[in-house]
Amino acid sequence: MRVKRGFKARRRRNRKLKLVSGFVSGRRRIYRQAMETLRRALNYAFRDRRQNKRDFRKLWIARISAAAKNNNISYSKFIHGLKQANCVLDRKILADIAVRDPQSFTSLVELARKHLG
């Protein structure tokens, strides 16, 4: 007697088709097309989880640089001065301070200037 694999195969396909439920047209209904699109989507997701970190770091650096220029110091000198002062604030926090509390950022610039020599 032959084994038809109906239930197991259908369950496996349905499990994968559940992942493509937001896609449009045949990309969610036709199994082969759906799997091709899903594979590509998962690759983009994997790549962009790393890209996202780079993009945010760029944004933070741009914000810090703009705030530092308002205080007449370059970004690189500001960061170097903070390193000399053993200030452990990372770029995410510095960018947040630059946007939300410019006076505190100015005091950080003064700290960096003092340690530059």
C-alpha cells in the first residue's frame, strides 16, 4: 500500500504559507512563488537587521556633529576630548542629550575642551 503524504505535506506547506500572509496576489497563494518571495524577504530581513545598526549610528553622529558645530568644536575633537576625560557616554546617549538638552551638551563640550589641552 502506498503512502500519499497528504496531511504531512499539506501541514508543512500551510506552515510556510502562513509566513507570507501579508504578500500580494500569487506571492501568497502559489506555493512556489510564495517560497521564492519568502526566501528573498528573509534575506532582506537578515541583511537589514545589521544595516539598521549602521544607519542609526550615522544618524547619531550627524546629530552630535551638528550640535558640536553650534558650540564651535568639531565632532572628532569633541569625541577625543570626551575620551581623554574618561566620559563613558555612547553616541546614542550623546545624540539624545544634543537634541533634548542643549545646555547639558554645552557643558559636555566644555568638559571635552578642558581635557583637550
